[in-house]
Amino acid sequence: SGAKETLEPLIQAAQLLQVKKKTDDDAEAICSMCNALTTAQIVKVLNLYTPVNEFEERVSVSFIRTIQMRLRDRKDSPQLLMDAKHIFPVTFPFNPSSLALETIQIPASLGLGFISRV
């Protein structure tokens, strides 16, 4: 249905937030991993990354410049936001139960006294 391809940039953005962001090897890993994100999207995520605790540091400007230099030859659109108006059909298979509804007993502890059998 195309849902996986549409959600791939979100998956890669989540992965981008989880990887280390310090060395040249980290930059190379990010560039190879984030092929569904545009350069503008990668840079925006790195610029807006805010560490949660004092053990993490903000992404350095030099690291972001390294990413930009490695991706400078990439031909991608300047698109920053993704289209959020995609609608995908979802089909759930029907698996009938072998248990007859007449045999089900609802425990009083559930407080569902307002339900009655017809």
C-alpha cells in the first residue's frame, strides 16, 4: 500500500536521534543510513536536537558542517516537511470464534450490569 515507503523518513529520523554524533565515522554512518531524508531534514533534526540529561551534549556545529559537506553532492529536494495527508487502507482478516456468545458469562466484578442478553 506504500505505507512503509511513506513512513521511512520518520523511521530514519528516529534512528538519527539514537546514533552517536561525534566522529567522522558517525557522520559517515548517518549519511549512509539516512537515504530517505533530505539533507535539509537531516541538518534540521541535528540542529534542533536537545539532550535530555547532562550526560549528553548538543550536536556540535562542526559535526553538522561535516554532514553537510558529505551530502553536498546529493541531489535531493529542498523539502523540509513531509506530506501528512496520506491515507492508507487497512484490512483486518475476520477470524470467527469457535466459542458461542450464549456461553459467555460476564463476571459481576467488571461492573457491566447494564449489559443484557437479547
